[in-house]
Amino acid sequence: MTKTVESKQKEKILSSIENSFRKQRQKDNNLKSAALLVSSEKLGIHLNLADGAMDPDQPAYMASVGKIFTSVLISMLYEKNQLSFDDSISSYLDKELLHHLHLYNEVDYSNEIKIKHLLNHSSGLPDNFWPLLEKVLENPDFHMSTQETVAWAKDNLKPHFPPGDGFKYTDTNYHLLGFIIEKVTGLPFHEVLKQFFFEPLGMVHSSFLHQSTSIDETTKPMADFYANQKNITNHKGYGSLDYTGGGIVSTREDMLKFMKALVSYELVGQETLEKMFQDKMKYETGIDYGYGIMQFKTIPLLMPKMFNCWGHAGVTGAYMFYHPKMDAYFIGTFNDFSYAKKGVKFMLMKVIMQLAKLS
């Protein structure tokens, strides 16, 4: 294939991806805005798009994509010998919070929960996010501190299984990891993000939801995001509910800086990153979950090899994934809870499937 033919094919595929992206946003009345970044040095492409009430260089709330930041922070502290994945969380959490945190079938497993159980969602703890989200949507003045949301879950919800005996995705796990990070570093989480990621990586347009502002004061305001057709962008109660289970507000270009640094072992070494992959649980068919990392794996007929990639997705239809074979990064959002699963589906079926034609 000549360079001219290759160039024309590339232009055709990128045009197809852009058209699919804009049609996806415009055909759905729920979607007020959306953004997409596709980048691959290997394939020689860099596409940065936005549609609706959003600009390509405007930050967006990335929802649970932020979990990969939390897990990487824990892994960085592990490499500094400041904690171990096998440590009991009782070494770091307040006794009052820990008391009867995991009471299952009248047996208290609270002291048996290890940091690794939080990272790969095998703790068995209940999820405080969805029941408290209902309160957020019902009451614009509803507010709990993150510590109170964990205590609420302990008092109102039941654990699912003993630590290490299964998989249950829950924001409660990542709230506890946030407390551990703050305990070990002696810093509030938004300051840890700034010192470990935003400043050294030049992520000057990134911040932590309702807790900090971007390094670059000229950064545009965060794009609005919606749940059940309600704009909850400025709901302070939601920020506390999400916290270290999400909370990252960033541009796609800034997120790309983070992901490239992670892939190239600038944040954690190869051995540590491999451990984050290998100590995994089954999330659902075709998806494994390591330490804050979703891994799409090949399943004949259900999950073709072309979809093998890793990263994380969020409830707003946000996603950030790396595709090793194509050396490609996919980062985007639809800013709406109705796209919790449709965001990743769009990435797989409309973006990766098209881009795979070039590799």
C-alpha cells in the first residue's frame, strides 16, 4: 500500500470516527455534550473532538476513571515502602470507622480486609454510591462528608461475602483507599494529586471535584454533567459521595499525559504495574478487574481480540483506555449517567473497530 493510499484510508477512517461520535451525541436528546480523544504515535494519528456544549480543551468530570489514579497512588506508596498491598486496613483507619465495618453472618471480618481487597473489589463491602445518589437527586441541599457516607453504608447496608471470597464493585472500597492515602502522606487527597501527578506531569488543566482548582488559572469551567436529566455539576453533596472513587476533573490532553506516563513506567515500575494487572477478579464476561484497572480479554464470539485493551470507565459514559497492539489511547466522555455502559460500547464498536483497520 503506497503512502498516498495509506493517507487516504487514514483520513477516511478518522472521518468515520468523527461522524460516528457527532451522530452519537446529536441523536440522543439526553446528551448535552461529549468529547473524544484518539491518539496513536504508531499509527500517526491524534484526534481531539468535542460536540454540543463543550470545547475540545474543556475539562470534564471523569467519574470512576478516577479510580485508576487512586490505585496508582497506592502503588506508588507501595514502591516507596510506605505500605504493602497485604497490609490490613486496620493499620490505617480509625477504630470508630473500622468497628463492625464488615459484619457478615454475625462474624466481624473488618480486621481481615487488606488493601489489595479494596483495590480489586474483593472486600465484600457494600456500595454506598447508588442509594446515596438517590438522596442527592431528590434533595439539592443533601450533603454528607465522605466519612459519613462510609458510616452510613456500615449502618444501612450489608456486606456481600467475606474478604477475598468474591467480587463486588463498590465505591466504598475506594473511599477507604483515599483515607489510607491521606493517612500515609499526611495530605488531603487533592494535594496528593497535585504533588504526584498534576505538577510533575504538566496536567495544568486538571483538578479534584469541588476540592481544588487547576494549576492554570485560565482553564475553562468544567463541562456540565447530568443524572436522570438533572444537572448535578455543582451539587456539593455529590462531590463528597464520589471523592476518591472518582473525582478527577480533567481535559483529554491532560488525561493522555497521565496514561502515557503509566504505560511507560514513569509512575510505577513494570513489576508493580504487572502486579496491578495480575491480582485480578472477574468483573463480568470478557472483563477482568485488577488494581483499579479494567482489562478487556479475548472471548471467542463475544469479545474479539481486537478489543484487548485496559483502563477504566465511569458512570457518565467517561472512559480512558490503552490498546497495546495499536499503541493507541482512547479517552472520552458523554457527561451523562445514561451512558454508564454505552460510553465503553461506543469506544469499542465505533472507535476501536474502525481504527483496527489501520493496524
